Amino acid sequence: MLKLSNLKIDPEFSAQILPLSFEELQQLEMNMIRDGKLTDPIIVWNKTILDGHNRYNILRKHSFIEYEIKEMEFSSHQEALIWICNHQLGRRNLTPERRKYLIGKRYEMEKQVSQNRGNQYTSAKKDATDQNDPCQNKSGSHVTRQRIANETGTSEGYVQRAEKYMNGVEAADEAAPGAREEILNGKIKAADREICAIAKAPKEQRSEIVAELRKPKSERDKQLASSTKSPSVKVESFDDDGSRFLIGISKKVQGHKRALTESDQKALKKSVEASADHSIHIAAIEGAYDAFIENWELTFREYPDLLTGPENWKQIEKYSDNLQRYLEFIRSKHLKMLESQRQGG
């Protein structure tokens, strides 16, 4: 039987857990002292805590409190992380940023599990069963994304973008410890493309990018607007799903300011050309669509009475009708523009 002294904490595991506020932590400790026992067990795998980090720390302070340890069985570190992500996704008080991060983390871990299984199959003698395994074909990632999307009420595209977002968050935290929580709790207010771009930036520039994102958005917008008028700005370009994200950072290079180099100018030209084919704008529309579906599904799943209360439904119908009218307006505008082009031609 495991004892408290046998347990370990894995930093990657604990990083997926929604931290409690000071008040919540105090309340938890008071409840545990009052009851003299845990109402929920500490869940572990391979002596490592998966759920119950706060309870574990409180138990170490108050040895009289009774506790229970529940052991889980997994084949790998990745499978344990998948369980943690799923468990956290079941919480109701997640920010949209944290939910997206957890979905991205789960997708990355599931891909690794599939890859590991695929490697095992490759090294072993293949039979008919192996050849039919989804891990053996290129559609494995697609199947995984589709399944996660169905289980989380999102879309396949959302899951794919969530992984990029998660990579950006982790790159930010590696460059500037503490940035992960600032992003996930909404303290750092940044667009998804800005977060995704961090993972694609050179490592030596990431801490500077995070420092910029830590500034108020109004200040960042003002700096970016003024930087586009200055010839002494270094423009970094990062690829993200075929779009370009530009970060203008005024900085000194070798003790003096410099103008745009030829490579900088090419990067800027490429960015402008990328926006000309509207790939950026289509991606933005797709992201807005995914966010709309995700937010409505999440709200209705957590508050199903919204669909039954007459007054609530009246409000929902109003917004639904407004949305439908707007889409009809866009369709009408599209047809008028086509007709105008034909007449002009």
C-alpha cells in the first residue's frame, strides 16, 4: 500500500492542472481539517500524482488527516498525460485559453502514443490485424483529430490549431517561466496567432516576444503602428498555417539602430503577398466559426436549462435570427457583386 512519502510530483503533470486561487486553497485546507479526511482520493500512476497535488501538499502539513490513494494503470507517460487532460477538461471553470491548451496537449500526446504503437508494429512481424490498424496509415492523425473533436464538441480544424497554440504556450513558458499561467488565465491578452508564432520564433528571441506580449494590448498596438513608419525597426516574420504574423520590435543591433535589411524587406513583401490571396482572412473566418460553435456547445452542455427556459430561449432565438439575417445579407451582397462584375465585363 502506497504512503504519502512514496509519492512524487512530475512538473509536466502538475503544469496541466488548473491552479487554485489563494481563497480556494484556504477553503480546501479548512474543509480537510474540519472533516479530518479526504473526500476524494489522490490519484497516482507509477507513484506519481495525476490528480490531487493541492491535497497532497495540505496532507504533508497535517498528518492527522486520513487519506486514500488510488493507483491507475497506464502503459506510458503520454497515456497518463492524456488522462490528466481529459480529467481537467471535465472541469466547468476553465478559461477558453486553458481549454484550448488542454485539447492541444491531448492531441499531441495521442499522436505520440499512436506513433509509438506504429513503431512497435513496424519492428514486429506484421499480420492482417496490424495492417488494418489505424496507426499504420497516414489517416491516423485525421482519425485522432476527428475523435477528439467529437468528444470535445469542437471541430477537426480547431483541434489542429489547438496543438499549435499549446506549442506556443509551452515555448513561451520555457523562455519566460510563468508565462504559461499568464496566458491561460487571461492575464496576457494575445491573439492565437501571436501565441502560435512564439514556437516558430528563434529561441533567442522568444523571451523578448513574451516581454512584448506582457505589455497592455493598447500599448502594443500603439508601438506596432508607430514601428511601421520607422525605418529602424527589425521586422520578424513567422509562418502560421500559411498566414504571416508580423512583430515589429524596435531594438538596437550591435549598439546602433539599423534600417530594414534585404532579407527583412523580402519577409515584409512576402507577408503582404500572403494577405493578398486572402488565406489569412479565410483562416480568421474559420477560426471565428470554430470559436462560435465551441462557445455555444460548451454553454449549452454546461447549462442545459438554457434550452428549456422560455425567457432564455427567446433570447437565444433572437440572436439566432439576427445571425441568420446577417448571413442572408452576405449571400445577397455576394450575388450582387457577381452580377456587377458580369455587367462590367
